[in-house]
Amino acid sequence: MPPGFSRQAELERLSTAIKGVLDRKGCVLVPAFGLGRTQEILAALALLMQAGKLRKQQVYIGGLGRIFTEIYDLLAQRTNRNHPDLLLTRALDLTVLSSKDLAGLSLGGGRIFVLTAGMMSEHTASHELTQRLAGDRRHGIFFVGYADPASPGGRLLASQPGETFHFSDEAGELTRRCQVEHFDLTAHANRDDLLDFVTQMSPKVVILGHGDTAAREWIAGQLRERHPKLQVHCPGPGETVLA
């Protein structure tokens, strides 16, 4: 994390941004992965509403988000949490949207959406809704995690106000007029933490199966340098590893 980074400060900044959009009767979209990130954002919204920093209102989620959120609540007392008594399905007025519902929903009056997918992949709810929000200055799209530069979300995040850009092959070009912000709320460990974790676990084999090629190769090189006897594999898609 950069020097002076504060997760609480980022949440406060997100709260201020959401309130600003709602005050101008716009809609807020937080694209988020269905497992983990969606529940984290929903918990943050619940706590902000309980503290009076955001007004209490419906929060719209997708079907996948609903399934994982219900599981999250069922396991509330079985895992270590900062807020074990916070049940999201009770603390929030959650409304589950189907694709049909989303297409016909009015976007006036201020609404909050927490929809998959985090990178706005084609054929997802966040991809569909972005096409309706992007061209209107009232609305806000707020990223809370990593978006690959080559993904629709990454291209939106890199765009400038008023710029027309290629969003996706499915949607074609969009003109960005809505507010777009990024909030550093990633749950990913940094490189040093990952290397330290391997040292603590002292495994015989490490398989690096996720992430950019350059990032995986860097970690693989560091691991081989620090642990010469360690087997390190960086398989490609569909490749079988025999360890």
C-alpha cells in the first residue's frame, strides 16, 4: 500500500462520492465480483447507512450476488469478522434484479447498484447498466477493485470525461459523461506479502495460476532466487501441471 494509505479514508471518500451522485438524483453503480467484494461493499453501505452518512434506501444486486450474500449471512458466526452480528439481508433493503428487470428499470431519483462483474465483462449486469449510465452526467460509476486495462471496465476507467471510446465488442463505442472514480479497496495481498507467505508455509511446490504474465514471472523469479529447491510452475490456460 502507498505511504499514508487508509482504508477508512477510502471508504469515507466513497461515501462522499455516493452521496454527491444521489443528491443530484443520479444512480450509482459499483461493479463488484459476486463472491467477497460484493459482500464487503454491502457491509460498508450498511454501516454507512446505520451511521447516518448515507440515507437508508434500496440497494440493487444481481442474482449471483444474492446467492453469495445469503451464504455470507448463514456463515456469519462461523468465521472471524469485524462485524459478526451484521446480517446483510436484514441490515439492507436488498432488491434482486434480473436482466429483464434491469432493462426496464427507471434510472431517475437516485438508486444504488452493486452488480457483477467487477471488470464489466460482456453479458453481465454491470456491463449492461453501464451502457445506460455512461452518457449521463448525473450518474456515477465507482470501481473498488482491479480492472484489467483490456477489459470493458478498464477501458472505461482509462477514459476521459467527454471522450468516446471502445467499450466492448458487444456494446461498441460509448461516450463517457458520467462520473467515474476508483477507490483503492482491493483485497489482494501485495507481492511482498505473497513471498512472505510462501516462506512461512515452506511448501515443496508452488503453482502460480492467476494474474498477469509479467507479474507471475516476477514472483516466480523471486521464489526461485529465495528458495532454490522449490518447484515453481506458471501454467498457461488449460495446461496440466505434473508436480
